[in-house]
Amino acid sequence: MKARHMVAALWLAAAAVPALAQSAGEWKGPEQIWGASCGYCHDSGVGPPIKGARIAADAITAAVRQGLPGMPSFHPSEIDDRELATFSRWLSRTPPVREAGGK
């Protein structure tokens, strides 16, 4: 039983680590940021679905910099202020995601 708990704890710890592929100033655009970092949790059900949720850009920026319960903060060395502003505007404008079956 202890081994099962240890495996679960290690899996949760690994899931909490963002899958960053770049450093600040190296991102090629908001889609890459989403695919390499945010989508890791928000597209898999670990974090809430936020694409198309029409969250204000300033709220996205604050959440990324400060973190939220269950979400790490991302520092300027990981995504610089310019990249974060571009990403936040992009995410705030993404269209709602349609569920299977067109709902």
C-alpha cells in the first residue's frame, strides 16, 4: 500500500511541473506557449478548461505571474512580460471550444 501512495505522490508532483520547452524571449508565439506549457494541464483535465472562457487578459497575466492553488507561477525568466502580454491577449480572445456533437 505504501508503494502505491508513493507512486501517486510522485505522479502528482511530476504533473505539477510545467512542461516548459523554452525560456523567456525564445517563445515563437502564444500557440507554442499553450502547447508546451498551459495545455499540458488545461487540455487534459488536470486544470480547468480555460480556452474560450473569455477570461480578461489582465486576470490571465496575474494568474500566470502569481500562480493559483494547484497552478505554479511562471517567472519572467520563463516567459517575459512582452510574451506574457501577447499570450494573455490571445488566450482572452480564443473562441469557445465546442463539445463533441456540436454542443
